[in-house]
Amino acid sequence: MAWFYLILAGLFEIGWAIGLKHTCGWSRLVPSLLTLAAMGISFWLLSLALKELPIGTAYAIWTGIGAAGTAILGIVWFGEAATAIRLASLALIVLGVLGLKFASNG
């Protein structure tokens, strides 16, 4: 169950990172409330995962999911650059997350 919580926490991290863009500096009420909710859920799910998983592994995977997912959605939804070096770097993040998952004994 810990891995499920961790993956879900990472997905909510993507949600709040994207949400920050829509808050316009916390000046829009509904996006701000949704972003705060996603933050809370993400941290709560991470804390549940940490009951069973090592902190170094869990935190790195949580941030990796958030970073890679947010960057990918930035490319898809916001038209951010999709250069070869950027895509290769994202692939390295994903490989790192997978490596940590498979190397974990948790």
C-alpha cells in the first residue's frame, strides 16, 4: 500500500505545482483553494508512505514524479520547450525514479 500512496502523492504534487500557475500569485480564490487542497493531500499521502518506506527513497521518488510530471504537462499544456536535452533530462529523472523503486527494499 505504501507504494500506492507514494505514487498518488506524486500525482497530487503535479496537481499542486500546476495549480500554482493558475493561482496567479494566490490572487484567484478557487484555484488557490484547490492548490492548497492538493498540497495537503500530497503531503498526507507522502506521510502515509513514509510509515513503510525509507525517507531517502520515498522523498526522491515523490519529487521525481512531481518534477517530471510537471515538466511534461508544461510542455503539453503550456507550450514549453521540448528540446532534445530537456526530454533526455526528463528521461533520466524517470529512470532514476524507477531505479530507486527497484533498488528499494521497502
